[in-house]
Amino acid sequence: MNTTVVAIDGPAGSGKSSVSKAAAAKLGFAYLDTGAAYRALAWFCLERGIDTVGADGITDALSEFDFSIGTDPDAYFVRVGGDDVTGDIREPRVTKIVSSVARVPEVRSYLVALFRKIMAGVPNGGIIVEGRDITTVVAPDARVRILLTATEEARMGRRSAELTGVDASTTARELSSRDAQDSRVVDFMNAADGVTTIDSTDLDFEQTVQAVVGLVHSAVDKRGAVDKHREADKHSAVDKHRPHNP
Ligand SMILES: Nc1ncnc2c1ncn2[C@@H]1O[C@H](COP(=O)(O)OP(=O)(O)O)[C@@H](O)[C@H]1O
Ligand SMILES: Nc1ccn([C@@H]2O[C@H](COP(=O)(O)OP(=O)(O)O)[C@@H](O)[C@H]2O)c(=O)n1
């Protein structure tokens, strides 16, 4: 079966993870959170006491980085070796260093290859893959490519609502400096050619999920129509060339 790949990029707090997971569940698709892999590697470096200022220690760590992730949107998990790190990778100490880990070219090529392998092995009819470079690097040929945005104010408001006990202005400062650092590696603020922008600033969560699901449905319907057309053309070509037996 042909897997429908849906690629979603966007800045921190735009709703990539939560919206992609909910949309995947609605569509019966798999879900791949690529940011979780960068976070898990950052967590692994902290556990091992690896210096993340220089790139060498991080690159060396890749050979021992035993990462696994759940792609069922209803049974999401992130593991490193025998440790379930699903919650730990969201800790502020990980968020603080993740961009330093993600800027290393060897890390990016290693993880991009891993993402493609995971995408190729999904059992479902489709997969939603979300991150920063999915529409441009990981899956530029995806059937549906989306840039999910929201104003900085909306994104910061959403993120600080999630992080209880952390001062809102600290969250805002950290989010904007992480976006700035990440933007130096890949452009996820501007839609590449052929990428559809969904601005969720004035949409609630359900409306945003619906916008993604709607784009997927129309792309799949369009593809179905093209396939039917091709099939009809094929048959008429066969009929044309069939020897006429009176
Ligand atoms: N359209 C929306 N309206 C309101 N809240 C939203 C919307 N989209 C996402 N959220 C909430 O914003 C927060 C950040 O979303 P998240 O999926 O973690 O973003 P990202 O993965 O892009 O960093 C979550 O609490 C999520 O439920
Ligand atoms: N495709 C991706 C996904 C994430 N990342 C990095 O991983 C970090 C964490 O990603 P995330 O999606 O979990 O971040 P949030 O937007 O959820 O806060 C980002 O800040 C980037 O540094 C990346 O470089 N490329």
C-alpha cells in the first residue's frame, strides 16, 4: 500500500505535537514526533555528563544512543535504552540544551536517516511527521506539507499555560531564544514552495486539528480521482490496442 505522508513544521508552541497527534488519531495514521528524538539525545548527553558546547562528545554519543519511539498516537512513548523518558525529555534542563545538540550536522544526518527508516516501516496507511525540517529535508515529497504557525504572543501564552510553576516571562524569553537558535539551522518560519500555511492564532485546538484533517482528506480525494482517471485511461488504451475480433 502507498503510505500517505503528512509533513508538518513550525516554531515552538505552534501546536505541532498536540495537533499532529490528534489529527493522526482521527485519520487512523501513525504519528512521528521528531523533536522527541533531539530531546532524547539531549537527555542522554545530560545523563552521561557529555559536554554539549562542543560537537565531538555529542557525535560520539550517537553510537550508544539506543532510542525508540511509539508511533501509535494513542500509545505514545519515548525510550532510551531501558529508560522511559517520555516525561523527562520535556524538563527545562533538556529544553535549555536541545538546540545545541540539534545544530550538529552529524546528529541531523543520523536522525534524518532514522526518521526515514521509521516512516518506511509504518503499518498504517499514513503517517504524520512533525518537526522543523520535515517539509524541506526529511520528507520534501510528502503528499501533504504544512507550516503550522501562530503569533509569538499566542505561542508563548500556550506554552506558559502548560508549564505550571515557571514564570511566564522566563518561558517567553526561553522560547524566543530557542526559536532564534533553531532558525539558524533550518527555516521553519516561512513556508517553502508548495507548503500550505495554517495560522492557528485565531483557531481553537479542535479547529486546528480539523484544518489539518481537511487538507489531508482533500489531498487524498484528489489523488484518488487522479488514480481513477489514470486507471480509466489505461483501460481505454488497452481497448484501443486490443485486436478486433468480430
Ligand atoms: N489552536 C490552538 N488553540 C489553543 N491551544 C492550542 C492550539 N494548538 C495547540 N494548543 C496548545 O498549545 C500547547 C503547545 O502545543 P504543542 O503541541 O506542544 O506545540 P509544539 O509541538 O509546536 O511546540 C499545548 O498545550 C496545546 O494543547
Ligand atoms: N525536525 C526537528 C525537530 C526538532 N528539532 C530540535 O528539537 C528541539 C525540540 O523540538 P520540539 O518539537 O520538541 O520542541 P517544541 O516545539 O515542542 O518545544 C527544537 O528546539 C529543535 O532544536 C530539530 O532541530 N528538528
